Amino acid sequence: MKARILFVDDDDTFRSVLEREIVDFGFEVTSQSSGEAALEWLEEHEADVALIDLRMPGMDGHALLKRLAKSDPALPVVLLTGHGSLPDAVEAMRNGAYDFLSKPVTLGELERTLLRALERRQLGRENERLRELFDRNSAGDILGESEAMVSLRSMIQKVARSGANVLVTGENGTGKELVARAIHAASPRGNLPFVVINCGAIPRDLIESELFGHGRGAFTGASAKKRGLIELAEGGTLFLDEIGELPLEVQPALLRAVQFGELRPVGSETTRTVDVRVLSATNRDLTQDIAERAFREDLYHRLSTLVIHVPSLRERGRDVALLAEVFLGRHNEQLDPADTKTFSPAALEKLESMSWSGNVRELENVVTRLATLVDANEIRPADVERFASTAPPADSTSLPALDLQVLERLAIEAAMERHGKNRKKVAAELGIAVKTLYNKIRLF
């Protein structure tokens, strides 16, 4: 559909002439001879840009501008007058005008101004759409309009009402922790603790102490009593991420905690009782691990009373473009309007055609690189091809600043922001040891 310009001017001859010129620009035009008539028309219609004369009998341009700013703050208003002066321009801009043009104005200048105002209107509408998506998917930030994601959100609401343990399955980067957080937030325990344990990120010799706590003197260096992470989740939800990485020798103690709510700190002779709901997640085939005697079958059945599978990005169709725009929108919120980025339709098609083996996490990292490293305001397919891969470019002279270290730093910085600088979580997301993460940060 063509953009609609609301043109308000009391000069019938001038209005008629300029209306034809605006139509020649490719816009639709609705003309009104007074501010009062314009407001009456707007009660039942919508405009994309308002072009209004400043000097009119009755309600003048300043008064109409103030009314429009209250009724539709996102509507760009361009004031046009043959009696322009600097004080008029200053007052108009203070009252919310998008721009101010003095007659005589060239048709080229008028067309450029209307096009810029229209871009502002479209950007505002896109921001509104994304805010609606955030509101509609606020539980755990589970974004997506594909059938797979609609079904997933429905399952989350059903599962949340149950007190049963849940196993969340899916590939790396699909958002299994977000699903777990959404289940917790929508459950009766939503206002109580949500404790995350990444079973693959805790050193093997410390995991039992981290889970169950320890008494003073339980081992060398245990100078004080410490509560375990399971106990810290009392009354709330315990999320065991990467449960398939849990050492086999620790699984019997976890089974007892899950089955009976009992735990015994390392070095203690007393047992404590805890009330927690257990959610766990894995990207592994635990049934295969059971067959290979790497995972206890009885623990598996205790953890998987209910199972939720998080779809891969490849199963989500147009969600790729939606998520890319959301991630880019988050980046744009930190910038001045003149520096914000947009995707060209062809760039979005390029993103949709990619395989995304790293799923949503990989897509978010790619968008971060595009938003940071592309100089132009519009991201094009060539930019996607250039920055989507973490491999160095074939022609090193074409991008001297882009190397693996730069991309690694960007990925770490993005992860640090997502996890509030929690280095354990950052290391877990990036699949590296915490010590390795510290060493990399020191090199930046």
C-alpha cells in the first residue's frame, strides 16, 4: 500500500497544485483546508505523515501540531509556511515537529523530507510491533510465531501448572534454559528461588560439594560450612543444565535428593530435607547413555516425568527473520536514531537460507557481528556472507580488522552482557572452561 500524506492548507489553489505533485512522488494524499477538518478526518482514518501550513485562520499550524502530538505522538509532522522565521522553527521543533520547511520549497527538498519522515513512521511502527512481540512472549523471552513455537509456549503453560519434574531436550543454542525459566516463572513457585547448575561446567572433584554442600573440615581447604546449590533452591526450582554431563558416581546422591528430597553434605553425618522442583536439560540422547551405562536409568525416569523438546531453528521457518530483527532492535536501542541499522529484505532471506547448526545462539552472535561491524545503516546479503562465518576471510586485505580474536572478543562480550557478567554462565554458554575464559579476558 502507498503511504498516505495528510496535507492541510487553507490556500485552495496552492493545495490543489501541491497535491498533484505529491501524488507524482508516489504517495496517496488527503487534503484538508483547516486544522479542525484535519482532526475530524483523523478520527476515522490514519495518516503516515502530516504536512501542514503554519498560518491558517482558526486553528493554526502550531495548535494543530500540539493536538497531533497528543493524539498520535508517532505521526511525523512537517510544517510548511511562507512566513517562516527562526522563532517559528524553534517553537515547532519544541512542540514535536519532525521538520520545518519555508515556502518557496523545491519539489526535490519536499520529496526528500517526506521520504525521511515516512522512514521515521515506519521505524516507529516496527518498534511497536517488536514491543508487542516482547509482551506476548515475555515469559522466558520465548520468541517466535511458527507453529512449533506456538505449540512450545502452550506446552510450557500446561507443564508450569504441574509440580512434576521436567526434562527439556534440544540441540545446543535452542534456548533450553529460557524454557526452564519460563516454566518456573509461570509456576506456583515463580516468586521463589530459581537456581541453575551447569553440570558440565563444575570441575569433577568439586561437583558433589557444589551440589550438596560440605561441612567444616570435610576436605583440604574447607575452612567453613557451606550450603549446597540444591539447598539454596529451597521452595523454588532447581535447574540442572547439561544433566548428561553429571559424573556417574554423583548420580545416586542426586537420585535420593530428587526422589525423597534428602541430601547429605560432604563430610556430614546428618541428612537434610529440601523441597525443590527439578527441571533438567540435555542435548544428549540419555537413552543411549543408559545403554552404555553412562547414566542411571532410575535417575532418568525420575527427571523425565514430563518431557519438552525445544525445536531447532531449522524447524521454525520465518522465525529466523523475526528473531534477527528482534536482536537487531535490541542493539539499536543503544544507538542514536541516525546510527541504527536495518536488514534489507534480501539480507533476511539470506539469513533464512542458512543452516544454523548453532541455532538461536548462533543467530544472535551473527546479528551482533553485523550490527557492530557493518558501517552502512542497511545490512545487505553481502554483509551476511561476509560476517556470518567465524572463519577468517579468504582475502585478508578486504577486512584487515576482522580476525578470530576480534570475533571471539565480540562473542564473549555479548555473552557477558546476557549473563550479567556471570563468568561461570558465560563459560558454559561458550563451551570453554572458566579458567580459559579468565585468560581470554585478560588478553583483551
